[in-house]
Amino acid sequence: MKRIVVILIAAAAALAQTAPIPTYKQLVYPPLKAVTPPEPVEITLSNGMRVFLLENHELPVLRGFAMVRTGNLFDPSDKRGLSQVMAEVMRSGGTRVKTGDQIDEDLENIAASVESSMGETSASVGFSGLKETEDQVLAVFKDVLTSPEFRQEKIDLSLNQFRGGIARRNDEAGEIPRRELLSILYGRDTSYGWSTEYEHLNNIKREDVVNFYRRYYFPKNVLLGVYGDFTVAQMRTKLEALFGGWTVEQAAVPAFPQVTAKAAPGIFFAEKADVTQTFFSIGHLGGTLRDKDYPALEVANNILGEGFKSRLMAQIRTKLGYAYSIGATWAANYNHPGTFRIGGSTKSASTVETIQAIKTEIEKMRTTEVSAVELSEAKQAVLNSFVFFFDSPEKTLNRVLQYAYHGYPKDFLFQYQKTIESVTRADVLRVMKQSVQPEQLTIVAVGNPKEMPKPLSTLGTVTAIDLTIPEPKQQLAAADAASLARGKALLQSAQAAMGGADRLAGIKDLTIALDLTLPAAQGGITMKQTVRYLAPGHFRQDQVLPFGTIVAYINGDAGWLSTPQGTQDMPAQIVKQAQGEVFRNLITLMLSDRLAGRTVNAVSANAVEISGGGQVARLEFDAAGLPAKLS
């Protein structure tokens, strides 16, 4: 026996010396198995709501979401942001029986969630919880969807948060080019491309929020998807019992607005002196997912600008060293034209060269067929991503609802898959010639022109983009001699309740310290804030955040900002905000009848409107005459 083993070992050794070890390139794999996702069961409740149920017994959980046929495209032009305020307060404002804060506490106690959101062409209300608490979670979900209360204080909070977003929208330079590109491509005067400003938010009243909800949230306008540990029969009975009484009727929702914008070729530049790079976004309008050439365009885009092996990455980053990050996307939409976009950033000094290099790579793909290796790798990259479309019940159900919502065939994705497999090198060349038009490209850049050796005008005529954020128009309450007299009397009565005007005037400095924790839906971060006032116009705010400390200081006319990235002069826009904080200092407000240039006007039996220097504040008093609310 020992002799046989020795012979076998010797034979194996001899074979190993003569047969080379195969490389990874010689390995052969069998084709991937076809994806067979589970198919939800579709039912229609007695009130007309379509429901898709997908059983999954792997975990004792229940999740789902309602898709509502609406979107921010339906915002009135003078009340932009209305739909998003509605969606946020739909949840935060609570229901008729519980406030949003009470719902928060109830859901936290059972490890569940119910959230509402608004998109461009759809709205969503989702829920998540454990099987053992499914009745509680579904009850909250039903109440939020069918009977939101839209409490005024939560509307005010939402509007203020949106105002904060407007004030900060230019802080991240990298976000500006994409925003401005989309606005230019779709048209600044259309709901696809317009911006929400302070004046639009100021026009939004509770009545508008309630009316928007009533117009679009009704059973026949909702698709509901539920998945998790249940049986279809049981869930059908449960949903019918929950929603059977919700029988609201409305006229059918109209079609979304058509995209009417035409090509807007040219170079657009926004100057930002506090950046050391140029951020850019380049593109033009694209198509929809239904377009017959969409699969070939996806393959072409993968070769041009997706991933580390793409041409843009290989040339712009690896070979030329102009950019750390650059990529392209053919962003088709379900129901209206999307965009073709190339985005990234580069050193200020190489701005012109980078844009020229991008144009060169586009032209190469429009004039010469890609290589067989590029085509094969791109197709495999697209095809291999299919498995991630169905790697969770949530994704499977979401895709089914999206297709039903937008009127796509159930097997659309598999038709797309087959077309991807058939894409040829000639197809890639053809669609690049037909669909990517260099003469129609819109180029948007944000940077510091002083750091650019070659001006952008080297490439053509440059149109300036104004990043100034328009201030809201102050709408003062009507005033006459009688209301001004009542306002002064109200203020002086409040001064007396606080100890007297002379004692208030003796307060020269004030410090307010706060410990804040944002709700989980807003990130859940904890911060410490200290605000200091020093008469007559000094203001300093220190915010200690998880990522560092931010300090803002103003001496009345000018100031500075300190962040983890360094210290800089305070921009004019933020100076204006800081001056508003000084104006709203409670001690100063209470002495407004003594300050030149200020008007105190009674707007109700217990409230005054104080204005001056372009600032306005409303101060309400309680039964004892003390300040109760400032807005």
C-alpha cells in the first residue's frame, strides 16, 4: 500500500511540472441563473384602492408604503414648496387624536416607524414594524394617511426649516452646478426647473396645505404595497377593515406638466471666491426609460463615465490628473425626459483643459466604435447589477409598484435585460451620434476666476449665474394712528410686567445656552448652542456639533465665521441673517418704542408687529402681559 501511494504522489508531481496553472483569465464560469423574483398578489379594496401584497416569512416584520399620484410638479407657482411642507407636516403634525410628538413616542416604544415624503412625480407614506405589533403600526399608518391634522405650529416649523435650507443652499459648492444645470435645461419658469424662494414660502397658509392634501389623497389615487410575515387572505381582511370606511372621492388627477424646454447650449459660470476647485455639471436633456435606445445608451454611458474603468476616469483622472472624481449618467425618467449629465470637479488651474478633455472623449465615442472588450465589460456590468434589483422584498415590491404607477408592463425589466444582451458596438456608436449632441451641451461651472490661468471665455461666450438669494418681501400689517397707539400701550404694559422699561434698558448683555437633539427623521444629532448679545449690536453664536464647532460673530455691520475648515469673513447674506438675530433679541424688542426707526403696531388684542431696518417680528403676550411667542 505504501508503494502505491508513493507512485501516485510521484505521478502527481510530474503532472504538476508539465501542466501550467491556469490564470484567472482562463477560468470559465457557467452563465448566471435567470432571476425569478416573487410576484405580489394584486387586489382592489372596496373603496377603490389598489393593493399589492407580498408574503415573506424569513423575518417577523411587516413593511409597506403607499404611492400617491401627486408631486411637487403640482405646486402653484406662487406657493412653491407647498407639497413638501404638506408631506412633512402630514406626519409631524399628527392626526386628529394624537400629536406628531405623541406618535413619535408611541412608535419608538415598539421599534416602528411611519414616514411621509414628497417627490417630483409621486408622494409616499411608508411604515415599518414587527409582526407582533402590526395592528398598532397599521393603525398609525392608516390615521396618518387618512386623517392628518396639519397643526399650525408644525407648519410654521416646517416653513422655517425650508427657509434655513434656502439660506444654506450655496454653502456646498459641489451641489450648485447640478441644481443650476437642471434649472437651465428644464426652464427656470417651469415646475421642473424653478427654485423655491422665501416669498413663495411666505404665501403658504394652513388652508393651502389642507387643500393640497384633500385634492390628491383619496383611495382611488393610491397604490399600497405591503410585504412581510403575513398571509394574503389575513392581510386582505385586515386592510379592508382598516380602509373600508375611507371613501373620499375626487376628480381624476390630471397628467403631469409636459417638458417644453428647448436646448440651452452655452457656458454658465457662478463665481464663488471661497473655493479652491472648479465644480462643473455638463449636459442636455435626455429621454425616458421607454425609449427603444435606452438600453444601448446605458451601455454607452457605462463605457464613457461609470466606474474606474470608464474613459472619463481613465483619461481625466488617471492620465491627465485633472480630477479626483468624474462621472457620467444617462438619467432617464419614467414619464418625462431626463438628462444626460457629466459632473465632477477639478483644480481651478485646469478648468478649461478639463472641459476640453471631456468634449474630446465624447467626440471619440461619436466617431469610432468602442472596443469589443469595452462593450463586453460594460454589458456585463449592467447585467450583473440586475441581481441587486431583487435582493430584498422591499426592492421587488417597489419595482412592481413603480411599473404599475407609471403604466409600464410587468416584465419591462426583463425586456430591458434582453435588449442589453443584444447591444452591439455599432449600436453604441449609433446612439452616441444620435442622442449625445455636443453642440447642445450646457456647461455650468462654479469656481474662483482669479485662480484660473485661462478664463472660461476661452471656450466661448460665458453667461454669469447670480447666486444671490432674493430676500423676502416684507408684508406689514395695515397701520393707522389707533393701531400704533394700541401697539405702544401693549408693549409698555409688557415692559411693566417684566419689571419696567428702565430696568430692561439696564441689561447690556444676554447669554442663552441650549442643548438640542433633532428628531430621528432629521438626523437625530445632538448639539450645544450658546448665543450671546452685547448692546447695542454685537452678536455671537457658538454651535458644538458632532463634526466640529461653528462660530458666527457680528459687530453690527460686519463679522466672521469659524468652521472646522477655517475662518472667513462673514458673507453679506449671513450678515443680514445675523442682523435679524440682533433685531429679534427679546430685550431689544421690548424697548422698540424707544428706538429710532422702529414701528410698533397692534395686530390683535394681545400681539404687536415690530418693524424697522428691513426686519419684522411678531410678538404675542399671555394673560399676564408677558412675552409668550416670538415669530
